Amino acid sequence: PPARATLMWLGVVAAIAMWMFLHMYIWPNIQVVLGMRPGDAPAKSAARARVVKYARLNLLLALPVTLVMVAAAHLY
């Protein structure tokens, strides 16, 4: 059904956004915070702030993605 396909595609797009946040923003900044990449104290502080921001955004996207995937599988 079209409603099911639309829900699934919304979930896919949000999941791709979550993947992008992880690989483009969270992981490189985590490496700076952990010392795997060079960075002084201000750089580590800025990286930590970016990790917190994008990790929270990723969490906010995880809830609707889970809901959409379950709804598309079980409601239609």
C-alpha cells in the first residue's frame, strides 16, 4: 500500500540522516576527544560540544525511525 511505502521511505531517509551524522560529525569529533587525532584543549572542548549536539540529534531521530519502521511493518 502507498501509506506503508511512504512510512518506510520516511524511516529510510531518517536512518540515512542518522548514519550521516554518525560518520560525518560524531565519529571524527569522538576521535579528537579520545586523543586518536591531534587537538589541543580548546579543540577537544569544541569537539566535545559537537559530539553532544549531534548525538542528541541522532537520539531524537532514533525514536521516530523506530516508530515508523514498526508501524510500517505492523499497522498495514
